[in-house]
Amino acid sequence: MRPDFLPLSRPSIGPQEIEAVTACLRSGWLTSGPRVTAFEEAFAHAVGAAHAVAVSSATAGLHLALLAAGIGPGDEVVTTPMTWAATGNMILAVGARPVFVDVDPGTLNVDPEAVAGAVTPRTRAILPVHFGGQPVDLDRLRAVAAGHGLTLIEDAAHALGSHYRGHPIGGGSPAAVFSFHPIKAITTGEGGMVTTNDADLGERMRLLRFHGIARDAWSRYGRRGNPTYEIVALGFKYNMTDLQAALGLAQLARLEEFVEARTRIAGWYREALARVPAVEMLAPVPYPARHAWHLLVVRLQLEALRVGRDAVMDALLAANIGVGLHFKALHLHRLYRERLALLPDTLPHATCASERILSLPLFPAMTRDDVRDVASALEEILLRHAA
């Protein structure tokens, strides 16, 4: 057993991040200001989008993207159940109905054929998730959206650094929503970003992110600012701070370094887990793509074990190995069971995955010895509980 605990994730914070945040503190400008604007511009350039709107979280970004797209009561949004709570919750928050469809059993990305089959006259949007950092088949989903006049909003919380057919995720859809939680590719502590090529959509999100005030609130307090303001819409307090943006700018400059490290570590895992019984990594997508490796998700072959997935997770924790669950499918949670009246066997692939998957430690500072420790601990546990 490892003498120290190996966490599931750890952000990579270096002297450049510390200096950027310290400089922000010295400047005296801490809330939304010029660093947020600079971060938005740099981020839009990095993913090939015309506009980027910084927000307080990816959850806030999903909320704003749905509202700005005009999604509301009586509408349906087709999405995947293999995602974090925010995806489904924000659809409910705008008064719409999430329509969950099944996933590809190999990649756990949403099945485009299932999406096409779920479209009804009430469908207004498709909301896919790039599961674990591996992009969904955007061409097929864009074709479905175009054929039915639907909006495509990408939940790209896992996908900063991912590429689809040679292009970064975030540059080709009406909206893509990114997360900067500490577990993600880059972090701002908490925070998010919405990218879009639609200037009107971007302006609508900027309006809604700060109380519906008709212009950037921070500019009211600048040297040439005018402190008067006008509330023109029902908005929210979803703005990012300059402190967060300062950290984000420093992290964004290291994005390629982080993705390269995650890819290297995933390769070590593939080699180390090849000898471990009753476990497999998820399948690669069949089209050209770059996996950003936000998560290292594996699937247990429960038929070969005498215990369930949760017992394996407990044993890994006891061996000082951090674990995660990404995810228990949303249709299995009480809120959605009661609201949507879905049975587990309605979405068999998502239900099966929910019982078998777990996430292993993955962050840029991990060493090959760390990966060997994880694989060895998992192998010992699975052999001990072999059927």
C-alpha cells in the first residue's frame, strides 16, 4: 500500500500563476475588470471562437446559454444521462424538459442515432457532453440539429484541449460551455466560459450574467466610467472576477503542456492495465479526434468478480488511492425518476455503465510510479475478489 494518499486530481499551480494572482491583488482591482476581458479574448482565440463569455461556473454558463437561446417552458432538450447534475438541472431550471437518450456502450458519448430518434415537435435543442474529454460525433449531431432547426449547445466541461476532426472543441457550435473547476484541464478555482460565433447570443449572455444591466458594470468605476446604469432584463450574478481571470490566463498559457502530460499518463495507464483482469479502459472514438483526458474512466467486468463496483472503490481508498464516480446516470437519480418516470432499462447502456465504471487518479504531476501503484492496487483487489 502507498504510504501517502494519491488524490483523484490535483491542480498544477506554479510560480507564474502565483505571480499573476499576486499582481492582481496589488492592482487593487479584484472583481470583474480588464483581466476578465483579456481572458475572454485569449480563450476565444485558443478554441477558434469569435466570442467568449466568462462566468462564475460552467453551471452558470449552461443556464445562460439555454436562456439566451430562448429555451423555456414547454420545450424539450435532448441530452445524455451520463453527465454531472448541472446538465440536466439547468434544463429544468429554464422550465424545459430534459429528454435523456442512451449512449454508445464503448465511449459513453451520446448516441447520435438515439438523439435523432428522440426529436419531437417540442424539441428546441440538443445538448451533448464530450464525455471524459473525448469529443462526440459533432458532424452527425449538427446534421440532426440542422435538419430540425434545433440549437446545438455543447457541454464542453470535460473538453478543453479536445479536438474534433482537427479543430478545437468550442469553435464550431452556437454555444459551448467550459468548466474551470480545480479538477479540469485548467482552473480558475471556480469558473466557466461560454464560447459562440453568434454575436447576438454572446451579447445576450453578457447582459444576463450581471443582473440584466445594459453594459459592463465594472466599466462604471473606471477612470472614464459613468456610474449610472439601466436594468433592462432579469439577470443573475454570474460574473467572473479578475482574481479568477488572472489565474485562468496563466493556466491557459500552459494548456498544451497539461494535455500532453495527461495524454502521456493515459498511455502509461493503458500499458499498466493491460495485464489487470476484469477491467478495461473506454473505447476510442472511430473518427479523427484528440482526447484531452480530463478523466481516466475504467469499466469493471462484474461477471468476473464476487463484489460490486462500490466495494472495489472502497478497497482502493483503503489502499490510499483516490477514486471517483463519473457518473451515476441522471435517469437513475430520484429527482429525474420522479419527474420523468424513466425506468433503468429504458437506457440500458447508461444504466449498465453506472454500475460498472469508476475514475482513477489523473493529473499532470503524476509519475509513472504513481500509475504503477494504482494498477498494482487495482490488480490485487480484483484478483482477491475474482469469481
